[in-house]
Amino acid sequence: MLALLLAAFYETARQGSVTAAAKRLDVSQPTITSRIQQLERHYGVELFHRRGNRLDLSDAGASLMPMIGQMLQMENDIDFALRNERELHTGNLRVGTTGPFYILPAIAAFRRQYPAVKISVEIGNSQQVLDALVDFRVDVAVSSQRDDDPRFVRHTIANDPLVLVVHRSHPLAARASVALAALAGETLLLREAGSRTRALMEHVLRHAGIHVPASAIELGSREAIREAVQHDMGCTLMPRGEVGLHPELRAVPLADDMPPMHEYLYYLDARAGTRLIAAFMANVGGRDARMPAHA
């Protein structure tokens, strides 16, 4: 019971609100509030200073945070170890990814081998899925962001060129290739801040002398970007493998010499020998790279 109360307090402190903590723990807001109040009443301490709708950690609450973090990590380690000990006749493989395009073949192959294992896929931007890996919310993470964190094993699964994606009726759609300079004055569709695709797009445009205008449209997912192009709302740059097949879309090669977009699969080095991850990685092509420990 204590673990439930501590988790309610910890997530509220981390997320900054009871609403976000309730969503994260998949319980009601009154349940979160009740658990925090039980904890405070039982020990006679104030864990938050309450100022209207604002919650600020008290000194007592702040001192608990690292200890609770270690406790929850240990619970996750125990859960993972127990799941790993099974012969994969059951269990749960949790995948965090920026998009399904590069990892779906491996997931499909794993599913054919281990049909009883439940597979869940969490979609987010590059930073979000790596954060989920560190927080033990996913077992493997797929991201275009290169991260040399020594806790990770990085596995390259794709090297994909950027292409211009436009509506089929767009004047640039029929060209054999397009120079980045041709995008000056076009309505640009951008991913949200924190997206590796957006960072690379802004980098290559700056290198070509193109300023991203204030009229650019920001959208929160690759699927939303494709939908916007299908409705002829603008154009974007996207790795070729993510464009997909749609009659309204055209992928036009870029004439400029640019680095490809890399896609990486990450897992925690401490879990490299576990049965679940080893079984999944057997279905993934590419090469491993363990990060050197920081000096």
C-alpha cells in the first residue's frame, strides 16, 4: 500500500499536477489526491505547499524524491527480471518509436515467433521515446536522434535520404529533382520542437540560405504532416521511407548534397543479455554500437 501512496506523490511532483499524474498512473484525480493526503496524514508531514491550483514541493517532499525514484526503478527491475525469466509464452514487449516505418518488419517477425507475447507501441518524438527508455516505460526505443549515453546500446537500422513531399498538384511534384532554394516562399510544414526530423530540416534549410518563415505550420506527428500535405496545406522534408504510398502525395528527390537521416534502435546496456530483448533483436538487421563510458 505504501508503494501506491508514494507513486501518487512522486508522479504528481514529476508531472507538476494531479491531472497529469492521474493520466500517467491510469487512475482518477480524486484517487491521486486521496493517496497524497493519506501519506501526509499518516506521517504528519506536508509534502506540498498548496497555493491555489499550484503545488510546490516542501523540503520534506523534495528529500523523498530521489529515494522514491530508486524504489520505483527497483520495482521496474524486478518486474523486468520476472518477465524475462519466462520462456516467452507470455509477457509484454514495450516499444517506443517516433514512427512505425522502420521497426514494423522486426515487430512482425517477432510476433510470428512469439504470438503469445503482448506487444505495445508508444509513439512520440525522439526525445520522448529515449526518456521513456531511461524511465523503464519501454524496453526498446527507436529514434532518429543519435545519443551517446553510456547506458545505451545503439543499433543502426536505417539510413534514409530526405526528400521533398508535396501534393500531387503542386508545381514541384513533376520535377525529377528539386533544389532546396526552390522552397523559398513555400508554406513549410514542420514537426514539433524536440523532433529530430525538424532539427535536420531546419539545419539543411539554413545551410541553403532559407529562413523558416513565421507562416510555417507546426504539427505534432508524422501522420499529421502527411495529412496536411494530402490537403495541399504546404510542403515538407521527410525521410524517404516515411512517405508511404498515397495517391495524393509525391516524393521528389533533392538535388542538394545532404547527409542521410539515420534511424537508431536503443536498449539499455544493463539489459542487453535478457531473454526478451535478445529474442527481439534477433529479428532486427543492422549493427550494434555500445557507448564508451564517460571519463
